[in-house]
Amino acid sequence: MRPAAAGAVLGLAVALGVPAAWQLTREPAAAGAPLEQVLPPQAPPAGPPPVTTRDAAPTVAPERPAPVALAVPALGVEAPVDPVGVRADGQMAIPDDVDRVGWYRFGPVPGREGSAVLAGHVDDREQGLGELAPLREAEVDAQVLVTDAAGGTTRWRVVSRVQVDKQALPVDRLFARAGPPRLVLITCGGEFLPEVGGYESNVVVVAEPLP
């Protein structure tokens, strides 16, 4: 059974250390379309499954290889990607190394139908800024490259960048497994809250595939 996306995303609420200097400046305004326009609509409550017939020997689409590297050339982002799941406490198991990015392996592979989610820490007291820290400056039309384990590369175009309070994240839509292919990049943003040891918000970048 695929772990619930609602629990998986909670891991993004935790920062590894005190904020780095980049977070002490004012956050830039959002760029591109709002999330409600670039993410699939909220799925209606599931009803009884329809009775259908199908071919006795259905064609199964071959699986795409897992992503192994992420690059956003305009931002200087180049990071290895690790497949991650969910920790025992229900949070997404983001790599501890701030220079690495986690791909939510219970969701789509980049290029498949639905939202492929990649996330990483923004900073760490000992390690410094994370590789995804520059996401706060991502502009519309910036190109994103994802390389897979077979050496293939999918190319994406940024269509939206927003900062969202962690309590208001549209989790089900961010982790949707249906709809057109999308790439969702997430890191922490906003004000650092010492009392909880984390940031108040997430920076969310959504990209669509290039032809």
C-alpha cells in the first residue's frame, strides 16, 4: 500500500539547524501561475468502482528508470537524487545531506502521469545552505533537467513558484498520481521558528515537461 501523501509531506516541516543568512532577507514575490491553476483539481470522494471489462492480456507500459540527478542551470543547482519513502513517524524521509535531494518513490517517476515530487532541506547549521536554497528565486520558463538511472534526461519548464504556509499545503494535489506529468520541487522557506526548530513555510516550484 502506498503511504498517505498527507503524512509524507510533513517531513518538510523540519529544518536541520538554525537559519542561514539567505533566509534573513525578504522572500521574493511569487512567480508564474498560482498553484490552483497548475495542479490537478481536488479528487472527489471515491465511490463504488464501475464494472468494466478489459483485454485478457493488457499491455503494460514499461517502467521509467528512477531519477538520479536534478539540475536547474539558471540557479546553479546540481544535486544527486535519492529515492525516499516515509519515516516511521509518517514524515517524508528527506536525505540528511543538504546537497542531496529526495524523490518520493511511492509517487510517479518524472515524466509519468501525475506529480513527481523532489524535496530537500534548505540549510543546516553545520552543512550550510542546501542545494535547493536557490529555488526561492526560480523564474517562470527556467529549465529543469532530471537525469534517470539509464542516462536519459527529461526537460521541464517552470510555470509556478509560490511560498505556502506548511499548514496550508495542498498535499493531495501536490502528490497527485493522475493528470498530466508535472515536476514538483519543494524546500523550506519563510521565517525560521526557533520554538519548533523549523521554517514556517515551504517554497514550491512546479514545472511542466518540455517537448
